[in-house]
Amino acid sequence: MIWNEVRDGVTDDLRGAWHFTRDLPRSGTWAQETAVQALKAAIATVLAWFVAAHVLTLPQPYLAPWAALAVVRPTVHWSVLTGLRQMAAVGFGVLVAVLAVAVTPGKELALAVGVPVAFLVSCWPRLSDQGLYVPFTALFMIAVDSVQEPFVLVRLLETALGAGIGMGVNLLIKPPARVLSVGGRIRRDGAAAVDLLREIAAALREDAGHEGARTWSAQAKRLSDHSTETRSALHRARDSLRLNPQTTGEYTDALDRFNAAFELNQRVGRSTRALADLLDGPARVAMPDHSLESAYRQDCATAIDAATDAYEQQLTRLLSNGDREPVDLEPADAALAALERRTHTADADGPTTEVQATALVAVRRLRSDLDS
């Protein structure tokens, strides 16, 4: 079992490396944006080192590129916040180190007093992930006996220099606008939902039974997991436009459309999961009569396919840059009406089973999600 997990992990890593390499030349992909950020980080660190070591001839020039590297973040807004937080964290660390040395007679006692205090200060939520620099700075300054005034000022200057260069490089050299890549994510999420709905409809037509319960439920759960990741990507895309000089109306409009498409995926994803769990899951097996009459299965599959067609067209319309005609929902409405008639008139040929009535509610919800 452990060997299988290791093998699967290595396979996933290799597949991820291949996808990254394949997407590098493609504009707007996560791979290309990440590669650009890596190059910008290199530019920021080299520039910070050159200024600190050769222009200002600072005594510890390596601290400037360190700060510059930490500040080159995926968005301009995040980069500015990181730079301000890092300078604040270093300032707190310097203050703790100076006070600890001032009130204690030896280096060991200064460390014993300064490090716990610095650690507590680093937990301040306002400092976020840069809080680590508070105890690091305090420990470093106490350990190397650099709490005298010239060293303190130099330490603050090195940090401000590196942070400023990092923010400047991220702002002026191809500032990241992670909007196009999130559109690709939303399109893939939608395609996965469409594939699952088509599979469910085909299985209903062929009366494949409910042996695929675990597969359908697992697929529907993965849709939900991917939706959580896409929500984070959408948040990063929105954040990437803040303080970004390249923000245009085109980017803003695209983000609005992507947000609407994401909400549509969310609604349809929830309905798809409910449908999958019902038709081929424990909920169906637990019902006293979980059979589906043949004519009902055909009408149910037709209603699912019609709703899926409308969903696919609506998603394409939202993700498209040009204006498109409104999606025609009449076929989905007609198919749903036929399913409702089949359910309500089932008593003529046989009793309406619990699963048939519940499936009608699920399909009705799928159709209504296209209007929200």
C-alpha cells in the first residue's frame, strides 16, 4: 500500500511537471505567470545586491536581496503589503533587541528575554507571514553584538532598500494580472461538471444500475474540491488588479464575467452532487423502493441532457469576450415538463417510487440553477 502511494505521488509530480512545461509558452497560464515571477525575483535580488554592496557599500549587503526576494509576490497589492509588513517586523525585532540588551547584563540573558518577547510580537496577525522576521532580527542582532546605533540604522536601511526594490520591480516589470488563468480554471471546472452530467444521463438511458455509486459520488466531490481551489484563484485574480498600473476595463469586465461563471459552476456543482448521490448512491439504496421505471429513466435522462446543454451554452456565453444571444432555455423547460408529467401520471401504470419523486426534485433544482 505504501509503495502504491509513493508511486501515485511520483506519477502526479511528473504529470504536474509535464503540464507546467507544456503551459510555459501559453499566454495567461499559471505556468507562464510563475516563470515570469521567478525571473523578476532574480532581477530584484541582483539589483538589491548591487545597490547595497557596490553603490552604498553596506556592511551586510546580503540582507537587502533577502528582503527583495521575500517581497516579489504574485500580485502588486500583496507585494506592497509584504514589504510594509516586513519593514514593520524588522523594526519590532530591532526594538526588542535594543531593549533586551539595555535591561540585561549579558548576551545569554538578553537572548532569554528578547527571543520570547519577539516571538510573541511575531504572532500579531497584522504581520501575517512576515512575523517570523521579528524573532529572527532580534536573535541575529543580539547574537552578533550589533545593537549599537550605526548597526541599527544600517539594518533598517538594508531592509527598506530590499523591500523597496522588490516592490518596484514587481510594480514596473510586467505587473502580474492573474485574470486570464482563472478563466481557464473555471472552463475546466465546467467541462468536468458537464462530463459527469452526461455520464449520469447515459447510464440512465442504458439502465446501467447503480454500481457506479462510488465513482459518481467521488467525481461530484472532486468538483466541489476544485471549486474551492478556483475560488482562491478568483480571489487572487481580483487582488492582482489592486494597485496594478496595467488594470484596464477589459480586465475588470473579464473578472466580472468570470465571477458570474464561477457562481454558475457553484450552483450546478451542488445540484450535480445531489443528483449523483441520489441516483447512484447510498441515499437511493436506503429507499424502500429504489427502482426507476424504464420510461421514467428515458425522460429523466432527456431532462438532464437538456439542462446540461443549456448550462454549457450559458457557461460559454459568460466566458466569451464578445456579446452573445441569450441562451434558449425552452428545450430544458420542455424536457422538465415531460418528466413532471411522467412522474405525476405514474399511478396509471404503477406507483411512483420514492426515488422517482426525489429525482424530479433534483432535476428541477438543476434547471432552476440556470436562472439564478
